[in-house]
Amino acid sequence: MSRDGRNFTSDNVTGVAPAIIEAILAANRGRVPSYGGDPITQRLTALAAAVFETEVTIFPVATGTAANALALATLVPPYGSVIAYDMAHIVTDECGAPEFFSGGAKLLGLPAAHGTIRPEQLGPLFATAAAAGVHAVQPGAISLTQATECGTLYSLTAIAEIAGVAKRHGLRMHMDGARLANAIARLGCSPAEATWKAGIEVLSLGATKNGALAAEAVVFFDRDLARGFAERRKRAGHLFSKQRFVSAQLEAYFTDGLWLANAAHANGLADRLAAGLAALPGVSLTHAVEANEIFAVLPDRMIDGLVADGFGFYRWPAEGGQGIRLVTAFDSDDEDVDAFLATAGRHAEAASPGQGRARKAG
Amino acid sequence: MSRDGRNFTSDNVTGVAPAIIEAILAANRGRVPSYGGDPITQRLTALAAAVFETEVTIFPVATGTAANALALATLVPPYGSVIAYDMAHIVTDECGAPEFFSGGAKLLGLPAAHGTIRPEQLGPLFATAAAAGVHAVQPGAISLTQATECGTLYSLTAIAEIAGVAKRHGLRMHMDGARLANAIARLGCSPAEATWKAGIEVLSLGATKNGALAAEAVVFFDRDLARGFAERRKRAGHLFSKQRFVSAQLEAYFTDGLWLANAAHANGLADRLAAGLAALPGVSLTHAVEANEIFAVLPDRMIDGLVADGFGFYRWPAEGGQGIRLVTAFDSDDEDVDAFLATAGRHAEAASPGQGRARKAG
Amino acid sequence: MSRDGRNFTSDNVTGVAPAIIEAILAANRGRVPSYGGDPITQRLTALAAAVFETEVTIFPVATGTAANALALATLVPPYGSVIAYDMAHIVTDECGAPEFFSGGAKLLGLPAAHGTIRPEQLGPLFATAAAAGVHAVQPGAISLTQATECGTLYSLTAIAEIAGVAKRHGLRMHMDGARLANAIARLGCSPAEATWKAGIEVLSLGATKNGALAAEAVVFFDRDLARGFAERRKRAGHLFSKQRFVSAQLEAYFTDGLWLANAAHANGLADRLAAGLAALPGVSLTHAVEANEIFAVLPDRMIDGLVADGFGFYRWPAEGGQGIRLVTAFDSDDEDVDAFLATAGRHAEAASPGQGRARKAG
Amino acid sequence: MSRDGRNFTSDNVTGVAPAIIEAILAANRGRVPSYGGDPITQRLTALAAAVFETEVTIFPVATGTAANALALATLVPPYGSVIAYDMAHIVTDECGAPEFFSGGAKLLGLPAAHGTIRPEQLGPLFATAAAAGVHAVQPGAISLTQATECGTLYSLTAIAEIAGVAKRHGLRMHMDGARLANAIARLGCSPAEATWKAGIEVLSLGATKNGALAAEAVVFFDRDLARGFAERRKRAGHLFSKQRFVSAQLEAYFTDGLWLANAAHANGLADRLAAGLAALPGVSLTHAVEANEIFAVLPDRMIDGLVADGFGFYRWPAEGGQGIRLVTAFDSDDEDVDAFLATAGRHAEAASPGQGRARKAG
């Protein structure tokens, strides 16, 4: 374990997976048409179709914010709105990118205890908007994050149920799949089942957090919906001249199941970390750990001790105490996790010996 | 010479320069803070300051369109306009990116025989705008492309003269330096002289065409002007989570004069290619060759022959005949150029034996 | 009382006050410079300065949505946000106008039991935004509605307190004064005390609901903040060629205290209506009645009866029963109010005789 | 003739036609539903259908800039462009409103000697855009101004020819009809022939210049194209709460042929003025006078003399001398015109006696 392994801040502090670096190096041979006219980009559509078991239109881009904002701008008019969890990445962490790309559409945030909005929350929104008529922006799309910003998952049934409501009301279904691989690996379903078979029409698929250098993709399962996307991407400066290097990352990502293997690895370590933490006195998990993120409340002294010992993580608002977030990644290892747990355990004892003994006795 | 060397379409069909690939690989070690909190990005400001001999604020981005559009949106309000050559990249090749990023500012295109607008063209624009008052958008910035879209250069004096007019009228000076390295290498001036010393306040600096994978930079010489840029970049999806990989490219680009060496190499080959072409019967150069682009009118049969023999280039509108554009790059070599010239020469003879002989006899 | 007097739907179902119609007719003489170059518009600045006891820049526009959205777009950048009551008109009733005009700024809605946000709600917003840095839009302005959307008022102290917080954090203070006249009339303060003396920097002043045909004004107390407003107004199609007719309405509105007299009249009738309603069995007022709007919960049968008898009003979501909103206006009269109360009383008895008797006995 | 009659600056310096003022007063009775729910607005659709002899969707707005920009934003996506005469009002006089409302679409200006673009100018634009693919905005609509900004007219055949090209290339046809009444009155055709029968799909119809206080209308002949317009209008602050007062103006405008009578009157005076001017020595008309605008080159002394004697008009750029523009209106009269001509004649003699004599002798 290197010193770096103590950094559980995010899965975006990682480097690039070996197979993806290899793909970049392999792409760096000779001259090819620019702006996506290259063979790798050309191949990518067929590969994505095979992965998702259906015809798709796929657009590689370099950041998740670009993927989300371009996708949403394609789905809703400037006078429309996007319904999402009120702490969704698109709502709180993209500096207004969806508003910018869409020309000022609104994000309607819904509260959710563990990151998953529920179909019964939608009805009142529709009723209010319908009553307001032209005075209010009208809902145009629903965006679900899978895995959620709380490290939890939507069940396929839950997605399908929301998609059903969306369809009845003429809304489009978008998925922010920044960590979709983690969700699929956990659910044990196929990529098709995780997305279009559950009613998702447009997917922002993440790769950067899961081993790529800078690669995401917008995947349209309903290809008619892609109208205007290519123009919007170019206009936003997100069509690369040396596009092959983005496409090559995605090709490697999909090849031999790398994406799912990387995600399963990270998930496994998150389970191990969560289990170890939960066993410590004074620690409670804020949300179920269903992907590669752990949200937990720890005793103050434990947090301070971990920081002092060089571990990295974000403080995270939590009810009932000092919350933190820990993220495992494709390149995390058992040693990293064990070191964290050992240190946390040591500070747990230091902090609350009596409580610790009581638990052991219990 | 590989088959690829026959591709003179653009300098963006190239791969990545070895030193830049090395820098990417070197950056791929361990975990570092994301979104530009990494050591490489931190170092870049000092390096840029050294290169430009002044304090700067530098923002790495991945595409030239992003660099230009973000820079211009920072300089002009939505109700302003940007003056540029009417065939400038920002006017014709960015699918309206400046309009999008600025919230609908206008581009005012000025005609220019060889890509360089002249100070005396500005007065009438200012007069018209002033007379129109609130009814017309007011000029807010001038954008000069160096080297120009015609492969020519602004002299430092010409830039300073335009900048003087701009200053007197309260306009900001932007440079689209997608091929600035080629200009500096040709002018034999310092980066400082090429930019802020001539009155440029904000620079879009290209690296992708000249050896990077995907790296450009927006450089603010007047750091107060950078206000809001960081937010606009994030909001546009152009702040990378693994930002170190963009910064690493720029670091290598500036190190040991790589950028200028690459550019000088491409310029030299352009000279050689231009000289060879100009000597062929029926060929005329459309513009002076002052960077790495050659615009020429060729006999139809010569063009057809070159295409048939596998050479790649763009047809380009030209007065008085069939125009083409040829671009040399950091990875072009003598063999590529000689092969092109030999083939062109062969088709020249085939196309016009009498003309050819006449020339020899002349 | 005409049949029309039964319409308590809103103060915007009214016609035009006689003095304002006279002003329009008077303005319709001869030819004058267009686009605000006319004498009436020229006079308006001095008149507004007198009314507000300070130098101002005033821009007449024709709708409240235009006034609010243009003002806010001038105050916050596209990557900023505006803090407001989460049921504020700008948030729920302008179809995304502030987002459109600002280029995609966000509205951050705060809950408020009776329409008035409180200073202590601001701190957490600032803390979250500061922690998020470039990832979140940064608060740029606070917009208070006076009178509020609940028909209540901010005290001058409450405004000043919020303005103090805003100032410390570098935010601008905007007031949506669609019903400011009603507030001033009730508070018994001067227009200056109601606005800039309490810390308001930019005011959207309503006149349409209070007697104008179509006239509002954006008033800048800090005239430097007006930069760009004239251009934004023109660009939005809100500079009228025959601008004199908008200005004439405002001139009449300010003259001889018409605006405050109209508002006081409407307030008085609202008091009378509220008092009468509150005395009926089964009726409860949702909010204090401090301007010209009454929000109340009524027995279902009473509501049905009023509707059947030709009275007009909006149903309004309310906790604990069937809510309605009633609005009085400059042209309402005692007869209208008494007719409403008599009818409501009749249905009260019909609906709940026992309850009615019980009350009388109590 | 009043002093005001000397003001030939524009037809927007006028007041309101008596029948339209009457209509406003008549509308000012009682309470009616706001935001267009009133009976007058409801009647307007049927009236417009009768006027244009086809089903239409009509949206009243208050300014021509709003009408044009809202219409164009409905027709082209942000990544599209609008083709127009390069001195069209939408290009030069609306402070970028079309760009603002459309989210940054481009205006592609075509030169035209007398304000009328020609179908053969379109082909090269389409070819260039098609070749550029995603790198350039794609033409989405053509906007023709009728009568043109040069006071000339498109023949119905010319419109149909351009509309034919537009249809073949999938572009929408917009007409800026700020002075459409003048065109119809001159052409002697029906409103239907002037618009949809010639291929116009969406019309911005002016009334303000021709007798209204502030009223224009956007008329969709293809009603499917109106999708989103109502939302865009509200969002732009152009839906009036007391909408009846805008609708009432349009109702009066269409009633008993007021619009065409007013326009015919102005046209007739323009003819008389043009004929008188053309007969003076040293005067030449810049464009044919086909509506109510006269563009002429006058001797400097004549211009100075007219100004000194209190006549108002704009200086206008013209080849070959000092250009001016004169506009007649619905409320101009013979006396105004005769006074202008007499004064001009007096200054013609003063300015160039020799020249004058020579002409007479010739």
C-alpha cells in the first residue's frame, strides 16, 4: 500500500487503468481523420450496441458534467424542467451546467432519504405544473442517478415504475450513470436490463471514475432523441479533434468486461470497508452500501485520528453526528482498506474504551 | 514515410508527441487531488509565467473551441460583439460556440484578403455602433488569429496598432493562438513579445495541433479579466476531474522549448513544400506561407492525380481555380514532403507537357 | 356593485385607473422622439428621484416578469444564484424568466411559513456554496417580495437585517415590489424607508395591479448597478418605440400620491373582508392580512356556494383544509366586499348550523 | 400642419389612431380574466383567421423586436441560423434579440442593393454549411422584411421563389411584417396572398408604426410551428396580465380595414413626397419608393436648410452623397408633405441656382 492508498476522497483522484493506458498508446499510431472520423470512433457504435444489446447512438465526451448537461439540453426545451433528487450531482455540483446548456431550464429537486426518489413524489409536481399552465416551466425529463449520490441503488423495478409514470406524462427518462458500472456489478443484471429495458432513454455513462483518463459517453437508446446532440457537442467545445483518444478509452473500457470488473472490485472493497467500520464502536452507516461509496457517522476523535494519520476523505453533512464519505476505486486494494480499518479501530479504542469493551462483551 | 504521411489534411490528424505521451504516463502515478488541485496543475502557473515573462492566470482546457468561447464569454457581455476576420475559426468553424458561451453576443466579421484585418477597418464599425446606441450590440473585443486562418502572420506592429485602437475604444484584445507556436517560431520573437507586449490581454493557446493529445490553455495577462472564468469553465464541463492529465501535456509542451521546436519543424517543411509546389507549372500560392499551412491553386489534373495516389488534403475555395490546403505538422518529415512534390511534379508533366517544356525552355 | 365586482381572482383582472387613462390620452398628442427620447420619459427620472428622495435610474417596462428578470440578470452572472422565498413569483410564476434573462442563473428557494424568509436561513446556504467552490453556483443576490406572496409584509427591520447579511457576503438586494404600494400604505413609511434606506439596491416596482394598463419600473438606487440594463431591455424587446405611453402611466401613478391612495383603498377593503370572513364559523385565515390579499381556509360548502353564486377567486393550497385566495383592488368597493361576506355568511349557516350556533353562544 | 408634422424621422414617432384609442377605452370596462383569458383576446383568433382566410394561431405582443425574436427562436434551434438581408432590422437594430431569444443562433446577412435578397444567393450558403457539417451552424430559417428596410417590396413571385428554395432545403419562412400593411396596400393583393399563399409560415405583423399604441402580432399559418411559443412569450415577459388592452388594439386594427387604409394613406403621401423631391435639382432617390419610406441623396445645403427650418429626419448612409430617410405615417397629411417640399425647393434654389437653371433650360 502506497501513501496514496490512504486517499479515499473520491474515485476521481485515481489514475488510469493499465488497459486504458495501453489503448491510448495503441491509438497513438499514424494519422487518422479528426473529429471522430477515425476507425476507433467508428467501431465504438457497434461495440456499444453489443454491450447494450440494442442499436444505440453513442457520443463520447470527456467529462460527466458535459455528458449530463448535453444530454439534458437535448431532452428538454429552455422552458422545461428536469426532475431529480435534490442533492443530485446535476443539481448541486455542476455549477449550473444543465441550466447553461439547456438555455435556462429548471431543475426541480425532490428530497430523498437515501438518494432514490419515488414515483409517488411525481404526481404533485405534475399537478402543480399543469395548473400553472404557461406560468410555470413544464417538466420535460426525469434524471435518475445510478448508483445514487448516497451510494445506494435504484432497483430495476423502481426505475421501471418511475419510467412508467414519466411515459404517461410525456417526460423523457435520463440516467446519470457516472457509477453505472458499480450498479450493474452489484445488481448482477445486464447493461440492457439496467437501462433501456427499465425505461431509460438516454444514459450518461461514466468511465473516468472507474479507470479512464477522461472519458464518458452519452448513449441514446431511442436514436431519434439524439437530434441536435452532435451540434450541441461541437458548439460546447466537447468534440475533440483527436477524438480517437477518447473513443479508445471507451473501447478498452467495454472490452473484456473491464468496466464491470473494475466496478466489482471497488464494490467489494467498499463492502469490506463498510463491514469493518460498522463493527467499530460509535460508528453508524448513514446509507446502505450498495456501490463503492460509504457514508458513515464516526466519533469526532476517530475522524481526527484518521486525518492525523494521513487518511483522506470528505466530511459530509449527516444527521446525528460528524459524517464522512469514503470512496473505493478500481485501484484500491485490501491493504488500503485494512490500514484504514486498523487505524479507525485504534482510534475507536482510544476514544471510547469503555464503549468498545461493552460491545465486545455484548 | 508511412502511408499516413500522405495525409496533409490538417495538423489535427496527428498523434501525440513522444515527450507529451511520456508526461501523461508520468502523471499516471498514484492519487492526487482532482479538479486541478494536483501538483502538476499547481506548477503550471509558474511555468507559464516564466514562459511569458509576466504573471499570468492560466486555465488548461481540452479543445480550442472551448478555449476561444470561454475566453470571449469572459470578455464581452451578451449584448456585446467580437470583431474578427470574417473567415476566422470562431466565426465559421465552432458551430456558434462563442454565441453559446457568451449568451448570444455577436461576431462581427471583417473581410481580409489574407486573413489579417487592419486597424482602418475598425473605425466605421465603431461609428455605426455608436450611432445606433442601444439598438445595436456594442463591440467589446477584437479577436486576432495568429497564425491566421490563411497561414499568414500579423506582424507585431500590426497587432500593436490594432490593440492601440482597441484600447482607445475600450475593447479587449483576444488572440486565437491555435497555431501561436508556429507564429513565434517564424517571427523569432519571444512569447511575451508575441502577445502581451503587443497588447494582447487574453490568449487561447493551442497545443493539440502541435503535439498534444488534447490540451489548450487560456492565458490571462491581465489577471483581473479572469473573473468568472473558473466558474464558466466548470459550468461548461471543461474542468476535468483528472485535470493533471491536461496540465501534464502543457507542462511538457512548454518544457525545453518543445512547442517552438515542433512548430519550427512544421514551418520548415511547409516552406519546403511551398517552394517545391510554386516551382511547378500551373501552380500558384494563394497566400504567403508564413506558418505551417499552404494554400495553393493547382491544375485539376494535378489535384486528381494526387488524390488518386493517396494524398490527403482539403479542397479550399480560391479565386481563379481549384484551391487546396496542405498542412504540415510536428511529425511530418522530409520524405512526406518530397513524395508529395514528386507526385505533384509527375502529374504536372502529365497534365501539361507543353506548358512544362515551355517553362524549362524559358 | 357590478357583476364584475364579484371577481376577487386577482388585482390584475382590473381595468385602468381614471387618472392613468387620462395620462395616456394626454400623451397621445403630436409626434415625439421614440424609444424614450420623449419629454414624459425624460421627466420621469426627476419625479422618481423626488418620490424616493434620492438620485435613481429608472427604467419603465410593461410587465412584472420583465422587470424582475431584467433586474436580476443585471445583478447576477449566469453562474450565480438568487435567493428567494421558495414560492416567490420569480420562482414559480414566471416560466423561468430569471433563468432565461440571466443566461441560466439558479434560483435558490427557501421555505417560509408566511412568505418572509429570515436572515438565519442564509448562513447555511453561504457555507454550502463556499465549500463547493467552483462546483456550485455562488449566491449573487437576494430577492424579497414586498408585500409577500402570502399577503404579509417584511418589517423594515427585517429587510435591513437581511440586507446587512447580504452586504457582508457581497450579495445584491433586489425587491420584487409588484405590490410595494400596498406595503408602503400599510407600513406608513416613506418610499425611501421602504426601499433603499432598508438596504434595497434595485426595485421592481409594480403599477399594473394597482391601476396602470401595463406599466412597471425597475429602479436602481445604486446607479452604477444599472450598467447593461438599457441594452438588456432593448435586446429583450422591452424598450417600446412609443415609450411615452408607458412613462405616462408611471408619471400619473406617482402624481398626487395616486399609487399610495389606490393601495390604501385596496388594503382597507382587504381588512374589512378579512375581518368579516374570520368571524364566520369554520373559516380561518392562513396568513395575517397585511396588504390586499386574503388567504383563508373555508368549509367546502361555503366555497361551493360562493362559486355557485358567481364569486370568483383562486383555490389555493393550504394546510388543514380547502384554501382560497381573495384579492381586493384599487377599484373594489364596499358593496363588493359586503356582497361576498353576506353570501359567505349565508352558506356558513347552511353548511354548519350547529357550529354556527355554538359560536354565537360562545 | 402642426409643428409635429415636420417630423419625418420615423412612423414610430406618431401617436395612436383614433379608432385604436377608442378600442382601448372600450376595453377598459369591468373585470376580465387576465393573461389573455379575456373575450377580446379570445375573439382575435377568429378575426385573424377571417383576415388571412385560413386557420391561424395568433399571439399579440407589444414590440416588433419581441415579435421577431420570439418567432425566430421558435423556428430555429440554438445551433441554427437565420438568413436575412444584411441590413435587416433583426440583424442591425434589435441589439441581438434574435440571438438572445434563440439561445445563440446566428444571423447570416446577405447583401442586397435594395433590400431584397434573391434566391440565387442562397445556394452557396447551403453548400458551405453542408460541407462544414457539425462545425458550422446550419441554416434553419429565412426572414424576409416586407416592406423592406429600403422601402421597397418583394414581389409575391419573388417571395414564392425564395420560399420554394427554403422548402426544398428544409428551412422555415419568416416574414418581418413591421410594415406589411404598407406592402399589401401597395401590392393590391389580399393578406393571404401576401403571406402564406406565397410560402410564409410565420409572420411578425406590425401595428405600432401604423396606428397602434404598442401592438404587434406573431401569426403562425402552420399552427404546428407554434409549439413552445406561448411558453417563450411568458418567459420573456411578453404575456401581459391585462392582455385585453393589446388585443383590443389589434382588433381595431383589423376592423373595417383600418390597417390597410392607414397604410394606403401613408403610401400615398410617400409617393407625393418622393415625386416632389425627385423633381428638385441635385436630388436623387436611392431606392424605389414602394411603401412609406423615402431614401434620397440631397445636396448638403438642402439638408442643412431643412434641419434649420425644423424638419426632422435621419441621415442615412448612401453611396454618392449625403443620404436621408423620410417616413410618412397614418397621421401625416398633405400639408406636412407640401411644407417639406416647399422648404426643400427653396433651399434647392438657394444652393444651386446655376444647376437649377441648367436643369430648367435642359
